[in-house]
Amino acid sequence: MNLVLLGPPGAGKGTQAQRLAESDGLVQLSTGDMLRAAVASDSEIGRIAKPIIEAGRLVPDDVMVAMIDRRIDEPDCANGFILDGFPRTLAQAEALDDVLRRKSRRLDAVIEMAVDDGVLVERISGRFSCANCGAGYHRQFRPTAEEGVCDRCGSTEFKQRPDDNEETVKTRLAAYHAQTEPLLPYYRDRGVLKTVNGMAAIDEVTAQIDTALGTLGG
Ligand code: AP5
Ligand code: MG
């Protein structure tokens, strides 16, 4: 099964993609995580992306499409993938259609996580993740079971993202409304769009996604 998770910054794409990866054996392809790894390794793409991410704007389409085109060919994607944060522009969506057609693959569903703008700053400012395994948490909504210890790997080191400040979040949200929202009618017209209520609690959103995917019939 090949999926896209679509939603504004802080909608819960990463949270639900991690859960789907664990429950359904799909690979999470987070373009944000890939770009942050590129920045950390100071690669050519990382040097292009760093100031753009910090400003909350979008990295050029050709860079993103080439990154996903290559990544989907890796063996771990053979059983299916969850695109988390890609596509984000109409040009990326059209390029993804071409890439998948060339590989004789297709999207089974695009899941829209609908969330009101008002809760996103709260979600993003409380977010932190494990510095070792990347598991995602929230100070209020998804704390670790034991204070200061990662549930998944036991690490005691955590980190926060440099673009998770109020100013940058506003720019990221504006980019979502201007450049990514047009993908909703694009995928609705193609009959693959499923909308879940991203305002619900994390477990409830997972249940809604399971129900939406259950209707795909295999
Ligand atoms: P990216 O890393 O994709 O960031 P984003 O889209 O802004 O989304 P986030 O990761 O902030 O939110 P999320 O939806 O994953 O939420 P999460 O699950 O963590 O991209 C970063 C940057 O990279 C972009 O700004 C851009 O510059 C660049 N980039 C990436 N892809 C690109 C592309 N394709 N083209 C161009 N540029 C690109 O949840 C948030 C918090 O809320 C967590 O703490 C979580 O625990 C909590 N939470 C989750 N669900 C719930 C819930 N239901 N109730 C309460 N709390 C919840
Ligand atoms: Mg994310």
C-alpha cells in the first residue's frame, strides 16, 4: 500500500506515519526528516535546504522530486510507503504521478488530516523527539511513560527542531495554505482523498485512518 499523509505543520503526519509504519510494515518517507539529515551531514542538498527550512519556506520542487524518486527505488519501499510531507505543491504532485507511473506503482490513498490553525502552534511548541531513535512526543499530549526516558529505545537524550518557533510556524502555515492546500481538490478529483479529523486525540485519529484504509478493500 502506498499512502500520502497531507496536513499543515503540526497536524500529526509524523505521529501517524510512525504508527502506520509499526502496525502495517510500511516505510515512513518524511521529506522533512530527510532534509534535516542532509543538513546535519552538511551535504550539498543540506546546504541548499538549511536557510529555507529555517525561514519556513519550501525547498525547490526539483530537489524534492529527485530525492523521492531515488528513495522509492530502495528495497525497503517494495512493500509500500507512507509519504509524510510530500508532495507539497501541485508541481510535486504531478511529478509524483509521473515517477510512480514510470515505476508501475500508484497511490492507494491520500489521507488529509484536517486541523484548525488555532491548535497548531500549541502542538508544535510542545513537540520534542528522541535524539537517538527519532520517536516523537509532546509535553502535554504524548509524554514519555517515564519522565526523561524514550519509550521506544530507552535513550535519555531529546531534541527540538530549530524551525519550531512561533515566527517560522506562521510562515510554514502560510506556505501550507498557499501551496499545499490546492492538492486537496487535485486528489479529490482523482478519487483517492480520505479526510480524517486531526483535531481528535492521537489514538482516535489512528482509528479513523485504519477505518479509512479498511474501506480500500485490500
Ligand atoms: P516537515 O518536517 O514535513 O514539517 P511540517 O510539514 O511543518 O510538519 P511537522 O513535522 O511540523 O508536523 P507533523 O504533521 O509531522 O506533526 P507531528 O506528528 O510531529 O518539513 C519541515 C520543512 O522541510 C518545511 O518547512 C520545508 O522547508 C521543508 N520541506 C519538507 N518537505 C518538503 C517538500 N515536500 N517540499 C518542499 N519543502 C519541504 O505532531 C506535532 C506535535 O503534536 C507532536 O508533538 C505530537 O506528539 C502532537 N500531536 C500529534 N497528533 C496529535 C493529536 N491528535 N492531538 C494532540 N497532539 C498531537
Ligand atoms: Mg513531521
